[in-house]
Amino acid sequence: MEVENNMDGLSRRRVLLGAAALGGLGALEMRDPSARELKDAPCGAHALPPGSEQPSLAALAARQGRFFGAAVKDPLFTDAPFRRLVAEQCNILVCTYSMKWRFLEPEPGQFDFRRADRYVEFAEEHGMPIRGHTLVWDRAEPAWLGDELHRNGFTVVERHIRGVAGHYAGRLRSWDVVNEAVWPEDGRADRLKNNVFLRTLGPSYIEAAFTVAREADPTALLYYNANPAPYASERNREHFEGVIALLERLLSRGVPVQGLGLQGHLAAASADEFDEATLVWFYERATALGLEIMITELDVSDKWLPTDVALRDLRVAQMYRRFLDVTLAFPAVKGVLSWGLTDRFTGHNRWPRDDGWAVRALPYDHCMRPKLARREIAEAFLAHDPDR
Ligand code: XIL
């Protein structure tokens, strides 16, 4: 939704209905979105008072045996304040793009792990687990993938999974083996997305991917990473149901899947449609299936809210809190990862707000000071602290 959110000409209704990223803009991934000329509040205005970053979100989460982390991209290695913030606030990491297919296997059978290895080394140096994201996703494919799949079928997927999951075997906490494979709008009875994998390989590509991933890395927890949006609509409910139905099918066939990721790309402007009942149903069903759950890509867009920064920060913070209050009530939820941690490095600003102001979707502002959203995330963890 991060991407869909920002596309011109898409109505708000459209975004409410669809949660997935349209993503897939390879060249743009490298660019720092903060390089754009965007209007924003002066550095630190609307920030919480000094000291508000303690206790760290990692410490609050760890007290209840949970993770708090962030998706990180290359500024981790060039921007010292960002690196400090990540080291201080996170106890788990994921790469925003460096472990996607087009980066790891830019040419058929030619792997390049240099970039991704740096993240794994960083995580290991800081004693943080790292999630692998993602082995099979139709929006991160290299240009050659479609032709190769037509020519060589599942062996192309198998080579990728063995190459990548094999390279990192034993070093990653989990893999998003398959990402965003459910899409009711495509009209299939099984609600699977009519993506390039489905068209060339049929629906069995999903279970085959998990089976190969298990062989390639016997210890990583294997996840399906889902992107339904928790806002009331027939289509979103179908999406949540489709995800659970997929996991039921996989588990009933003995497919090795242990985890369910819910991305959590939220929109503050849709708060009135927040569908708590469906979210609770989803967590209950996942729990009953014995899956661990992780919120894998949390952010709250402030698009469609008025320009006023204080108001936007408040509404964004409230959306974080509402979502986390429902979510953290479920013991199967093992952690929460923010999709970027700071407004400085959010992908949202590649498609800015209509008023030309920067999007403030993350718990820290563009100069890495904590915002109201950060306080509400902390409060949500505190509210679920067993020792409280
Ligand atoms: C997004 C990144 O944030 C963007 O920078 C990139 O252009 C596209 O991918 N679902 C996912 C994430 O699983 O990998 C996507 O990340 C957002 C939607």
C-alpha cells in the first residue's frame, strides 16, 4: 500500500480496498527519497521532549519476550545518527530491498550477496536477529524472470531459493518465503493472485517454494507474508479469509510453514473504517493453526489528512495505538517491525502528499526525533506488559 497510496489518480476508496504495494520500481529503490524538495516542519518541531526515546522500544518489547525492529536500507552504513537510532531502538532487522530477487540474482544464476551480507553482518555484530525478505514475490522480480519461468519452470525458483536461502542458512531468524500471493480481486476461487508464478507454474508454486526453502535452510522459520488492510470492505475481508484458507491448505498438506507476517501498511485517514473484528478473527485463526505472527512492515500513512502537522501526528499516532492494542493482545504475535523507523527514509515520499508536504508515517521524524507515534507504540507495549 505504501506505493499504491501514492499513485496519482487512485481514489482513496481504491486504497482502502487494496493493501498491496504495486512496488517494483527497481532503479528508484536506490534513491534517497529525502532528496526530494518537500515541505516539512523544522527539524524536531512536534518532537517529544528529550529523553522520550527511553526505555527503548527494543527493551519494552524484550520485556515481554517480543521483538521491535525496523526495515533498513543503505543509509544504515552512511548515516551515523540513523545507525545509532537503529542500534538503540531495535532488536530485530529486515532489509527494505537488499534481499529481494532482483538484487540478489540480477542475472539468471548469478548471485550477488555483497550488499545483503553487510546487513547480516551488522545484525550479527549487534546481536540482533534478522528476517529474510523475500524469496518469492512478483513485485521484486528481475526483468528476465518471466521469460526464464516460461522456459524453465520451477527450476528457476528452486535455483533462486537454494542459492539465497542456502547462502544464509543458519544465520537468519526467518524467511518470508512467499510474499503477497493472495489477491481476491483477480477473481480466482482460491483467491490467489494471478501473478507471474501462478501463470507459469500453477498454484503449487507456493508449497513447492516452502519445501525447497526448508531444505535449503533447515533452521529459519518459514513465513507467508500477507498484505490485507484492516479496513472494512468486502474485498479486504475476503483477503484476510483467503490468507487463512491458504495457510490451512498448506498446513493440511504438511507444508513447512511456521509463521504468518501481516505487513501493516495502515492509513490514518481510514481510521473510521478500522475493522477490529476481522483483525481479531485473523489472529485467532492464525493462533489456532499454531503459527507465530509478526507485524512485518508497520507504517501509517498520513495522506488525505489536512496539512496541519500536529493534527497529522496525532491521527497517525492514534492509528498505531489502535492497531497495536488489538494486535499485542495476542500472545502469538512475536514482534513488530516498522517499515523504516524514521520519516527520513520512508519510501512514502517518493509519491508525496498532494499538498507537497512530506509524509510523516513513522515513529521518528526526519531528523530522527521521537514523535507522538513513537510514544503510542511504547504505550501499547507497556499496556501489554505482563509485569505491569
Ligand atoms: C517496498 C519498498 O518500501 C520500496 O522502497 C520499494 O520500491 C518497493 O517495495 N510490500 C512489501 C515490501 O513486502 O517489500 C514493499 O517494500 C512494500 C509492500
